[in-house]
Amino acid sequence: MGEKRDYLIIGKIVRPFGTRGEVKLLPITDDINRFHSMDFIFFRRGGQFEKVAVENVRISMDAVYIKLECVATRDDAELLRNSLVYIDREHAAQIDDSSYYYYDIMGCTVKTEQGDTIGTVFDIQNAGSCDVYCVRPAGSSEGELLIPAVHDVVKNIDISKKEIYIEALDGLL
């Protein structure tokens, strides 16, 4: 049912909560309130994604408590500990055309505006004022380049081609 890139990680179950199958979820999203409108979530089982109905959602300051239809006991909930929670792209939160999901940026090839390959994005860090793309240099299995995701540096992102074009400012590379 779908490829991995058709689903986005939105949280991680950290532990059971209570005795009736509720779980505590650490949200991995900019908008924790999005969970209120969810009728279902997905879990990855092997290479497949399993759709699971959501019965109830409660939100506290830093966590989401979810009761899932298929989870009736604390033991059932324990089996979900450390599981990642996904949503399909069709039901994902909408973002504007100049924004991208981290998942889409990961694995992109970074090139200069002249077409020279710099490397591949393997991580994204938030540096406060902007995101920073951690890039593994082309032809290397070690080291990293840090590319600030700001308009002065990142000139074009083509998600369909998995390419990011940058202006190689002095001292950047």
C-alpha cells in the first residue's frame, strides 16, 4: 500500500498510558493540534503501511495521548512502544509552495548553480533563524558541509528531481 515517500512521519509512540490501551505520542510536527482532526494514522509494518482508526485524542503541553481502535489493553499498547506514526500525503497538513517537508529535502543532491555536484542532504538541523542542510560531500562517506537554507544561498529546489541548487558564497564550501 504505497511507497515510503507517500507517507510522512508525524510522531513516535513513547509508551502506554493507562490501562485501556491509550498511548503517549511525541509529536513530530509544527502543529500539535493537527491530531484533533485525525480520523486515522498509519504504522509501517515491514514494507507496508497499515491504516489504524483513531478513537480519541487528548493533547497536553508536549505530548499527544491517542486511543486507537485496535488497541484495547496496556499490553496491546506496549507493543507499539517506539513505533513511528505516519500520515499519508493526501491527509498531510497543507504547506505553501515555497515550503518543503523535511522528508522531501532528505536525499536531495546539492549542486552549484553551475551544475557542479556538492553532495547529498543526509540531515536537517534547525539553527534558530533558519534550517541548515547537512550535506555529505560527493564521493565521501565521511565529513559534512553545512548549508544554510536561506534565499541568499539556496536558489532553487526541485523536489521532483531531488535537486537543490545553491550559490557557493565565499567561505561556504
